[in-house]
Amino acid sequence: LSALPKLRTLFLRPVTAPQLETILSLSEIRELFLWHVQGMADLTPLAQLPHLTYLFLHQDTLASLEGAGDLAQVQTLQILCAPPLDLSPLTEMPKLSTLLAAGLTVSDWTPLDDCGQLVQVQCTADQADAIRQALGEPEFQLVV
């Protein structure tokens, strides 16, 4: 991977700790699709990717969304198979416009109301009901 410094899109699974270090050195990455990243408990390491606009993360060991605010260019976020997460850090993502939430377990959807750039949330019917219950009719579009 380190021989591909201009790489823009990467799909990788599973991801070992040394591979993650290499990925983080690929500063031109725009779209990142990662499955089972060893040793990654939050989003903090991904802040080293300044041009990242799309993040797909299948991570059953993700403990929090800390570091989300440092993903300044991310417009689309999809996280699958994570334990229940607090969405509050998403409010710090200045360009987040699309959240693919169907794979998330969430107990409190209210932080989405403070995601000013959010245009669309793709979710299950049950999640859409829970979002409407928490926020009323949201400013963003719900896509079921």
C-alpha cells in the first residue's frame, strides 16, 4: 500500500494494526471502506486522512465516535456492527451530509438535530420511527 501514495479509494478487510498505520500515511485517500480494524476503538486515528470524504466502517469493537469532529471533510458516514453508540460526536462533523444508519444501534437520536449540514439519513423503518419520536419531523430526509 505504501507504494500507492496517490490512492483515492481503498477497500480492505480485515485490517491489521500495521496495515492501519500504512493506510493513515496515504494522505490522498478520499473513500475508505474498512472491515474489522484491529485495535481501533474510536475514529481518532482517521483524522490523519485530510481528504477523506466517504467512510464505511464495519467495526464490532468500536467503543465510541470520538474523533468524528476531526474528520473535517467526511460527507458520508456508514458504520456497521458497532455496539450501541452515542451520536453526539457527529455534531462536530462540519460536512456530514449523509448518514447511513441502518447498521447502527442507537438509544438517543437527538444529537442528529444538531448536525447542521445533515441532508439525509438512510435507516430502517424502526429507526425512522425512533428518529421521528425523538425529533418530531426532522430537517433532514429519512430514507427507509
